[in-house]
Amino acid sequence: MFPRSELLRAQPVFLLEIQWGSYTYRFATKAVHLLDVDVYLPFTGHIDNPQYQERSELLGLDIEEKSVPLSLLFAGVNIALQEMRGNTIEGSQGELSYILDGIHTNYEERTILAQGTISQPVYGHPDRPAEYLECSLESTSIVNAIGLLPAQNARYTLTADTDPTVTFNDRNQGKVIPIVFGSFTFIDGTEIYTIPSYFIGSPSLGTIFLTAACNHIISTTAKVKDTKNHTDTGDIVLSAIKQGDKFLSYSKIEIGPSFTVENPATNTDIQYWIYFDKGIPSPYSDGVLTGAGDVCLWALTVSDIDVDYDAWYNVRHFLNEYKFAGVITDDGVTGLDFIQQEIVPYLPIEIVLGNKGLSPRLNLMVEGVTVTPVDHITAGSVFYRTGPVLPLTEPQDICNSVTVYFCWQGLKQAYFAGVYVGIDQPGELRNLSNESIQEYSIVSTSKYGVKHKVIELNYVYDYATASRIAQEYIRFNSMPRLGITYNAVGYYGWLQVGDVIELTDNDISIDRQKAQIVGKRWNETHWQFTLELEINHISNEKRLN
């Protein structure tokens, strides 16, 4: 075990491994041999200092474009010749990591920075040897992501093959049978008709079948309403879509001979919307899939995206306090697309791409859960400030009054409910005090005037969730979000974007204050971190008193 003083003096040695064909090539910024069990692995190929950087959503991270530019020298390998022979390096697997020089001697002690595939090889430079290559290491976590609908059921469109037990009516040929998750009963018991339903056909005289979902659902009955406001009730039947020699389950509604909705066989202009209370069962707990943590895990897993399960499970129970529900009909949307657009923007997290896949990072300002700092750092010679405290947000980003609309009704093409939070009419509170929300709204309004925003929640039917989202939006956006940049020695490379540290910087009156890492890059000789700070007199008074 090395003393901290030696760790802080040690310089990083960057390592790169590329699996090209049947051979593993190993590169380093300084030649090293690392012990792996009982074998020494030679990292003797040369790599220039990598242009490694990460930034959070706050600063514009696009997960899909995460890449690391690389410049390296293959000893004894003519890159152009190999490419002309068809032995292309593009698509080869790679891993970028680092060790501390003179400290780490074992392969397992390396810190992994990025894993993925080699992309965009550039070779044949007139002023470089034939072994020289420029390329990028691209993350593969989401390259092959599958759309949610085809992943849930490859035969999600309505065709004559959908149900061999029904005489098919082709008026709805090609209509999407949706994914349905969550619960659609409003707090006062109101039944929300938001699920589109299509006439399949009739197995016998008088009986009709309508689509329910392209997946198994918990509810056993459904209410149907047509666009002339006629209603009926039918049994939900689990059936099968044939694909080759496989049968993929889907749900349909059977309505008996005495149905009161408009006859779909004769009225071709009529549309149907259905209501049932419980959609997909959760793969992670008893009951319906509705908690945000479970919804995120399900969407990413179904789309075959790499996820850091440990990280998700650490925050899953907290995230499940937020309830989501809805209908997915876009056959092109992946799990990551869906949660980035409809779920994550309304949660106190952002998603970062780690070594084990996509993982959540809690916002340092979140209430109701403790965000434990990964380290306490005092600014000094090894972690020093390089600039002033600067705004990370623009004045137009300030919000101190918000109206949140939720509970979308497909039948009426309108939201059923709304929540307002501001200085005049705070919404129902949960896990936050009425006083604290009013305080942030009052202070912000006095400084910036009324800054009102409207938020539409397409996938929320739960009043407590909508109210909580509205309150947290004020909490996070009523004051400027401030950032500051620090340079650090190589030791601190283990810190990740999204980590929260406890920072002391006496020169700017910061004493053991939480700060979140929102940017990280290697700057030739040191790490450069951008930290987000919550600096406003409300939080400061609560912290200092």
C-alpha cells in the first residue's frame, strides 16, 4: 500500500489494447510489462497521449457520439498492406485504460476509461512510417440497439397472419399494435382512454376482436369507447402471432354479440380507444411495470443495450417512487431514445456511459436521498483552481413558476390534469416541504421576475409524480447553476463524470461543499475537471446553520 503522497506524485501511463484478427496488440505512452495472474503482458507499442474527454448532459453530452481519438504506432506492421489484403482494422475491439507509473504493476489494477470498436482508420501519411495509424475508439454500448416494438414482438403490426383464429378484416392492415405499460386510472378514479385499438375481425357471428397490446398485460378486462362515445367491456385474451415456427404473445379484446360500440364491420370511419388499469408486468418486481427505475431498466434491456446493473439497482428503489405509464407506437424508437426523450428529463438523474454500460448519476441537488461524496478534496497544489466561478446556465434557463400538464387522453387528444407550482399556488407536496419550494420561487422571482414554463408529461398519469416533477423543476432551475474548473494530477483519473465530491477551497469560501463532476478531460500532463456547484444563499444558509 503506497502512501497518498506517492500516489499524488505518480504520472499516468495510458494503455491501449486492440484485438485485431487473432492477435492482441498492446500500446502504451511508456513501455511497461504488467503481471496478469502468472504472465507478464508487454505494452511496448507506442501511443500518443489520448484526446480523452467526457461531458455531462448539462454541457451537451451525446452518448451516441462518445469517442476517443487515437494516434499509435504498430511495430513491424504495414497498415496499408494489411488493409489492401482485406485485413481491415475497422471494427476491431479496443480498450483504453491507464495505470500510475511506479505504483501499479498488475494488469487488474488498471483503470478502464473506454471500451468499444476501432473506427475511421487513417493511414499512409507521407511524413509518417508505414506503421503509423490514426483512428478513434467508439463506444459499442448502443451501436446495435434494437427498437422497442420489434424487440418486444417482431410481428407488432396488424396483418392477416396476426391471428389465424379470426377472419381478418383488412381495413386496419399494417396498423401498429402498441406496447402498453403502467396504470391509467387517475387519482379520482377517472378512467383514461388513451390506448388506440383496431378491429381485427370476427371469429363468429356477432363477436368482434380488437387489439389491446403487442405484449402480455396484467389486466383481464378492458373498456372500449368509440368516437361516438359508445362504450362496452370485453375480456382480454392472450393470443399468439405466428412467426415461422414461433408464436409471439400479444393481447386482444373479445366483445360478445351484444356489443354496444359502433359495428366495426359496417362503420369504417369509427375509431376505438380502450382503457385497462395494468399493462406489462414488471420483470423486476411484483405488479405492473410503472416505477421509473424499472421502466428504464426494462427499456434498455429489451433494446439489447449494455447497462451497469449494479449502478441502476443502487438507485432503483428511489427512482421507482416516480410512476410512469403510456403507449409506445413508434416502431423506430430504441429504449435509450425513449427514456432520453420521455423519462430521464423528468428525473433527478442523467445517464452516463461507463465501463459496464449505461448507468444513472443522481443530481447533487436531489432531495429525499443522500448522495454520498466519493472523496473529500481540498484545493491545493495537486488539485488547483484554474478559473473563476462561472454560470453553467443561461438567464433564459431560469424558471420559478411552472405548469405541468399530464394524463394524456388519446380519445380527446388533450391532457386531463395539470399541476402548478410557484409563489401563489404551490402544488401538492411530496418528500419536500411547502416552505422550501415557496422560498426558492420567491427569491428567484425577486431577482429575475416571473420566469414561467409549461411542461407536458406524455407518460405520467400519477398526480404525486407530476407534482413532484413540478417541484423539483423549480428546485433545480430557480437559481443559476455555477461551475468551476480545476486541474488535477494523474492520480485523480479515477473520478468519473457524475461523481459527487466534497470540496474545500478556502480562497473562494467553499468549505466541505458538495460539487458534481460534469466534465473531465486529459490535458497532456494533467486531468481537467469541470465541477458544478450549488451556490445560492438558500442552500448556503441551510448548510452553514
